[in-house]
Amino acid sequence: MGRIVIYTNEIDYFLNELGILLFKKRYFSFFEDAEAYVNKLTYYIERYIGILPEKNAPVYFNRYGNNLKYITYRANKTTQWYIFYQQMENTFLVRHITNNHVAAQYLER
């Protein structure tokens, strides 16, 4: 049986809005580029969650669930994403996504 990746409703909303936000804040000149950026993030999650070595989430992130693990995704030289999830056998429930600009102080370096 293969891996199954599920997103909470909050994460679905976050990912749907992320491209719009990045475009509006002028991180990207074209909306299509912002969409591609989000698509790369979601592809990475679905391709590598459960394969890459994970870390246990610090207590600070317990507000998003118990026994969370996380993997990282380096999008570019300045931004690293943290994907927090719960695992039950081959099913991975993504509970929170943030980046180093917001949460680096709470994570190992």
C-alpha cells in the first residue's frame, strides 16, 4: 500500500490562498509563477513526506496536534518551509505549514 497524504481544511485553504498572497505582495510578478511555486511545495510534500528523515516538532507546535513530526523544504536561498504532520501507518495528515520567516526561532538550526 502506498503513502496517503491528507491535508486539513485549514491547510487546503492556506495552500489555495498562498499563491494569491505571494502575488499580491509582489513576491512574484506573474500569478502563474506564484501558482507554480505553491505547486512545487505541494509536489514536494506528496513526494517526500514519509521518505525524508523527519524531526519531532517542538512543544510550541502542539497547538496544531499531538506527536507532530516535520520535514523541511528549501524553496530558495531565503525561504525554508516546515511541514508538520501526524502519521498513522502509511497515512500522513498535514496539520500545519509555516516558513523560516515566521517560525525559525522555534525550530532547531
